[in-house]
Amino acid sequence: MKGRISVLALAALLLSGCGQSTTDPGAGPVTIDYWMWDTNQQPQYQACADAFTKANPDYKVKITQYGWSDYWSTLTAAFVSGTAPDVFTSHLSNYPQFAAQGQLLPIDDLVARDKIDLSLYQDGLADLWVAKDGKRYGLPKDFDTVALIYNKQKLKEAGIDPKELDDLRWNPQDGGTYEKLIARLTVDENGKRGDEPGFDKKHVATYGLGLNSSGSGSGQTEWSMYAMSNGWAYGDRNPWPTTLNYADPRFKETIKWFTSLIDKGYMPSMSIVTSGVAQMDAYGAGKYAMVTEGSWNTKAYWALKGVESGLAPTPVGPTGKRASLFNGLADNISATTDNPDAAWAWMKFLASPACQTDIVADHGVIFPAIKQATVRAEKAFAKQGIDVKPFTMHVEQGTTHLALIADRWADVSAVMTETMDAIFSFKAPVDSLDQANEKVNALLG
Amino acid sequence: MSISHPSVRLAGSPGRRRRRSDLLPALVFVLPAAAGFTVFYLWPAIRGLYLSLTSYNVFTPPRFVGLDNYDRLLSDHLFWNALKVTAEYVLINIGVQTVAALLLAVLMHRLTRSLVVRGVLLLPFLVANVIVALVWFWMLDFQIGIVNQMLDWLGLERVAFFGDPDLAIPTIALVNTWRHLGYTALLIFAGLQMIPPAVYEAAAIDGASERQMFFRVTLPLLRPVMALVLVLTVIGSFQVFDTVAVTTNGGPINATRVIYYYIFDMAFNRFSFGYAAALSSVLFVLLAGIAYIQLRLTRAGETDLA
């Protein structure tokens, strides 16, 4: 008899383990599951969540943060297993795939019903979240641009006035004043600078310009600002391009120039870049005099100990203009959410001035999507001693280019990572982009 | 509730012979493992085999495509590259690990019974894989890693251990060897303790040197244990994933795109679950074949201690 009892007990255990996921209705407030990836931004959205609950005592928000590198695979697994969050921070590169699979809740009716004013946001941001099916899936929460971050001490040692950085010019032939600056800031182990005779490019102590990666197909903070200031665009149109332009001569000459910085010893090689710590850590250790970075990372750079940093705009290119990608995040609602009303209420709040202008802007970490909030965010940054004009000037001067939204971006990315890594490591010629471009165009087909 | 079915039938017929009554508790003890095996291994394996014949992105129902995925696999340079780098990883990892672990185990066996030594040897294994990987990743950084700092002080050239395509796989293989060495040594050490001391005494009386004892007594008698250790570590070694996932992400270029990482990438980042299932099926066949060959070659079921 003993055997039978234990089998029954086991069965009972198995059963009890399986069936207790339903929550008691009417017991306390509804909890909204919210996911995000950036730890730097968690405090400000927690503050928004607190304000939201205060205004709507029926709703509570539980924020979960996952690192960027596992965020999308974790989210995919959650969608498959039915444990997806109600609302989550989303990215332009990733949302089309989820939208195409019917995993996101369209919000057109809700936007119309609640008369959300889409002109509140920086121009173009709201429409980035209308997918290929013509339905809207998100409301903008922030925008970002790219600028140079430099080490003040390194500039001083090189005898360079930070003001010189306001008028940098770049061209793909000789790199212009921008390359001259990078060369000047590069120092080898014997103290010789990159523009001095006898410079040893094999033993560099400080690189004039840091490198994050080969940039794959986007190059957002790596090379997009040069390529676009050279008149290049990612695709024949945006969003939903039918062909991509990685074989364009303007792109190729940009990449040829950019990778030549590695060859000249002004920028670290790919094997150095991928050998361990991230760009920010190497910069913090004084290994890079300047880096190109996205606005969302500003505060993290200012938190580095032992380095005093400044911001400068990216250089003016052959078009006579600067260029920066204009990217923005938004929140999406899962199609499978148990409580669409609660999810929408929270999303609406995140997209409202009450959250973006009154809370997020004042934290001075990112730029909210709402136009009026920019000035307030600039002030919040200024209070921390950061002049963010090099980021916001792109918006004022109209030198922003909306980030690319394309089908099958993950597959495009896989091809481009392989190709760009090989080019940046000098294992493949720049002309290998021709073949890669055919491959990615076939994917879009 | 089909799992309780067999035991109910057996328990319902009293007055069996002794052998039969042993069967019942035996089944009860096996049941949890069998249930776990069925639910978490057997069923997913069968379903994976089916999915490998489909085009499937998890969100829409799978569409049967026959052998298309296997056809694609044959001409996928990344699949062949994955096999190549995985094999390179396994060879270095298992080669170094097995020899070093055997030496360590014999040293422990012949020189010390100290629990402290055994504990220290096991220490790296007690640290989570991801943490081991990240700590080494940072220590080996070209510019600010402490290892390269030391190379610099010694007047040697710095080395991009994880960043150089030629060194990335050996580096990852040796980092994992470092972590698993103590554990493997302990497994072998346990095997050593099963060899009766009388054999060594007899060898000593016959005037055998320590070296001769190792090659003529220890190694032959250790064969079944070594076979088991090899089968387990080789299969585990083929499944290298987390170290790659937190350090190189398959790079530089494709130098560390090992088969498990490629499967994961295909499935969870690129939604090609059908193709990923085909890759997994091929890996399954490969591993089963390797395990079979190993067991045959090492006659793992037999012992020379008769």
C-alpha cells in the first residue's frame, strides 16, 4: 500500500504545482507587469509608476528590468509561454517582427477614443510606431541623437581648445579637421602623438577615437553620422525599404575612411574592441580620448570616476551638414494582456506630459518625446553640469534622420554583423559589401 | 493522470513472488525520473524532430516543408563553421582537461588525503559559469585587463585573448577547462579509490616504479571510470553556450559561433525555430554517434578487476 500512497501523493504534488496561476479577482489593485532594459532609466519610470498609482489607486505597476542582450530573447520566450508583460519598452528594430506575428495590441481605436494629441511629440516620432499593416502600436516616450564625448584632460594635454570641436569638418578623402583632431589626440607608449613623426601605431597608449563595435547594419553610434553626412541613406525609403544601400559608393567610401583610422593606429582594432570590457570602461580608464555616443548614455559617462568629460557635436560632412540618427523608444502592449484597460491606462500615462515633462525630464537622463519637455530636460542636464546642446542641436537644425524600420531586421543584422566585422578586421575588402547587399535585399524581397 | 496507472494495476494484485514485490518500489523510485525524462527530454525530442520538418516561428502554426531545413543546412556555411569551431573547442577543452585532471587525481591519490586540497580544487566549479566567463573576460581585456597588464610588466606583447579570431576558441576552451578541472579530477579520484591497494602492494613488491605503476596498474584499471568521465565531459563540452553568450557572442566574425549558440540565435533571435530544430536534430545524431563510438572503443561496460 505504501507505494500507492506515495504515487498518489506525487500526483497530488504535480497537480498542485500546475494549477495555481489564477489570481483572485477583486482582491486589491490590478498589477500591471512592465518590462524595460535600461537600468539608468529605471528610477524615473519607477517615479512615473508611483505617480500613476497615486492617481489610479486601482492599478499597480511592477517594473522588471532585463539587460539589453537578453531582453528580446526573454521577451520572445515570454510571448511563447504566455507570460509576456502587459506593457514593455520597445525598440524600432524589434517591434515590426512582433507586430507582424500578431503579438502586439493595436491602439488606433484607443488613441482616437481618448483623443491623444500626436503633434505633442517631436516630429516623425509617433508615426514610427505605425507598422506595415497600417496599425499603430506605440506612443513615443523619448528620442535620442548622437554626439562626441571627450576627455577634458586629454584635450588639454594635446593643447586643444574645446571650442575647436564646435566646427569640425569631415570628408572621406583625408578625414578633414576631424581626422587631424583624432590624430593629435592619439598618443603612443613613448608619448609621441599620432600626427608626429615616429608615432608607433602598434603600441598606442591612448586612442584618439574609441570604437564600440563594427556597427552591424545600423552603426547608430559608430558610423551612421558620417555616412549620412555624406548623403547616404539606409534604404530607398523609410520605413519599410524595398532595397538597402550598403553597396552605395558613398557608404563604401565612408567605411573605407573610417576603418583606415584603425590602420593608422588612431582607433582600436576589432580584436582590441572585442577582447573584454566595453567602450565606456576603456574610455573611463583613459584609453580613448573621445568616443561617439548616444544621448541615453550621457549620464553613465558623467558617473565615471577620474574622468572629466565634455560634449561636442559630430562633424559636418561633405553635404555641408551634420547628421545624426533620430531614434525613439515607445511602449508596446502585449496582445495577450489580461487587462487591456489597465495596460492602456499605463501606456497613456507614460506618454503623457505628467510622466514625460514633469518627471522624466527632471531626472536629466534622457530626452522625453514630448516637444515641450526638451527644454526642461536640457535644464536638468545643465544642473548636473552637462551642456547637451550637441545632442539637441540636431533637432533644432533639422539634421536628424529617422531610424530605419525594416522587415526581418534580425536576419539583415546577422548578415551585416558578419560582413562588417570582417571588413573592420581587414579580413574582407570593403567591396564585399556588394555581395552582402544582394543578400539583405533578397531578405526584404 | 496516466502516470499512476501502472502502479495501481500492480498494487491491486496481492500475493506475488518476492521478485515482483521489489518491482513496485523500484517503479515508484524510477517514476519521478522517468516522468521528468518523458516530459522534459523524450517528448521535446520527438516534437523537435517533427518541428525540424516544418517552417515554424512559434507564433503561427508550423507549416510542413519536408526536408527543406536539412537541405538548407547542407549549404549553410555557418552550420559547417559551427561544427568546425565546436570540434576545435571540444578537442582543446577535453584534451587538456582529461590529462590535467588525471594527473591531479593521481597526485591526490598518491600524496594527500587532505579534504582542504580537494575542496580548493573544486572551488572554481562552485562559481557560476557566467561569472567565471565574465571575470576572465575582464581579466583578459587587451587594454585594461590585469593579465595583459602583467604581460606588459614582463616586457611581453599584449594579447587580445577573446578578440583575436585565432585565439578566441582556445581561450574559451581553457577558461572552461579551468572551471571543470577540479570536478573531473574528483570523478577520476573516486575511480582511483576503487582500485584495491593490494594491487599497488603487489606491484611495489615486484619492484615497479611509480611511473610503471601509473601506466601498468592505474591507467588500465581506471579504464571504465575514464570512459564514463569522457562520455559525460565530451557531451557536456559539445553543449558549450553560456561562456560564448556572455563574452564573444559568436564573434570575432564567426570564430566562436559554436553550434549551441547558433541554434539559440536562429530560434530566439531570428524566429527560425524549424531550422533551429533541424540543427538540433543533427547535433543529437552526432552526439549519440560519438557516445556510442566512445563506449565501444573504451569497453566501458567491462572491467579488468576480476
